Amino acid sequence: MKELKLTKYIGPSLIHLFFWLFTIVSLVPFILVFMVSISSEDSILQNGYSLFPSHISFSAYQFLFNDFSEIAKAYGVTILTTVVGTVVSLLITALFAYPLSRPDLPFRRTLSFYIFFTMLFGGGMVPWYITYVNMFDLKNTIMAMIIPNLLLSAFNVLLMRSFFASSIPESVIESATIDGASELKIFFSIVVPLSLPIMATIGLFNTLSYWNDWYNCMLFIDKPELYNIQYLMTKTLTNIQYLLMKSNSSAQVGDLLAKMPRETVRMALAIVGIAPLLFAYPFFQKYYISGITSGAVKG
């Protein structure tokens, strides 16, 4: 009996210990990136990357925020595109997925296959770019960072459709229909409140996609005041790499690089880009697991 009691308490304790250790190990890379970003350039060159830097320096952040107005504008553009893009994308995805989940929708299987087909084949880079620039005139506009490639995802539509089909009771919808509720009223008053897990999951996917996107900005944006934070950071890193390549051929460039943080600025770029998402993720975590597992059921 004593052995059974010991096993009963030791087993869960070991599992909890394992997950605590796993969590700590998972946080080590983030801590290392942050510690390197506040290290001095000389200590990095002498001792390499370390969790315990020999000398603390914020020169990398001073270099990045030397022109704070540029950083603030880039953050503003990123926040605007992320918020607007996530909300609009979530609404369109839900309005597309919900009818596909209804068994009485005509050509439901055909439409589902059409969506799946777009995951396998595309029209190509050149016609895709010409369509958005020449036909929709999105060049140098905020919409260029919201619509192309990001506004509607076939994977998200199918995931949300599966959730609606498996988690929304048909009897609830039938009862609302008998009471005289319209389709829009059923959708916004019944379906959406019951679908918060999948909404939060898809919302997190969209938030990550919009926040981390720099490709659309590179293709469609030429005006510096419309750069988002990811593209601005990418361009800063590219400029530093270019100067490193030219350092051997120019004494002036070599003197400039001697005063400029190089290794630490790479880590500071990562912190600047990812820090807001680290604060936003806990708000989605409550619904994330239940949303993605429920939506994974075949519908």
C-alpha cells in the first residue's frame, strides 16, 4: 500500500518536474538573445555569446533607436496592418467557412475542393504581382500589406469549417431557425459566441502572419514612411552586412564599422521584432489548444 501511495504522488511530481524543466529549457534561447543584445561588442568578440555577459551595454538599442521617429512610424504601420488585417481576415474567413459547414449548402463539396485546390496550385509570381499593382493599384498603399497572400488563407477556412461542423450543434441552429432568426442573426448571435476557441486560434495565426510579414512591404512599398517594423529591421541588417562587405575596400567604412555594434544589433533586432508578440500571446493561449484540436477533426 505504501508503495502504491508513493507511486501515486511521485508519478505526477515527475511529470510536473519534466514540464518545468522543458519550459525553462525553451526559455533559454530567448534569454540568451536578450543577454547578447545588451552585451558590449568587445565582450562578444572576446568571449562569444553568453548568458552572463562580462560587460553590459545598450549600444545596440541606442543604434537602432537613434532615429526614434522612424521606428515609431514603422511600429504604427505594423500595428495598423496587424489589427485591421487580423479583424477583416477573421471576419471573411468565418463568413466563408460557416456556409461550407452547413450540410444543406448546394455544391458544398465542390466549393470545398476549390478552396483546397488553391493550396496546391497558384498563378505564379509575375501575374500575381501585375494583378495587384496594375489592376488593383495597391502600390505604395497600406492595403498592399493587408490583402496579398494574407487576407484569406485556404488552410484557415478549412480549419474553421471543420470546427463549425463538429462543434456547433445542429439542433441549436434548427431551434433558432424555427424561432424566426435570420442566417446573419444565427451567425453573429449563436455561432460566433460558441466559436471563440477557433476564432482565437485563427486570430493568433493571422496576428503572427501580419506582424512578421516583410515580403509584401519589400515588393509593394517604396516610400520609407510606409515601411513596417519587420522590413525596416531587415533593411537595417542588410545595410550592416553591406558595410561589412565594403569594410576592406574603404578606410572610412572601416572606421564607421569600428564604432557600430554588429553582432549585438542582430539580437536587438530580434528582440524589437518579437517582444510585442510575447506580451500578446497569453491573451490567446486560453483558447488556442482547444481551438486547433477541435478544428482538426475531419468535417
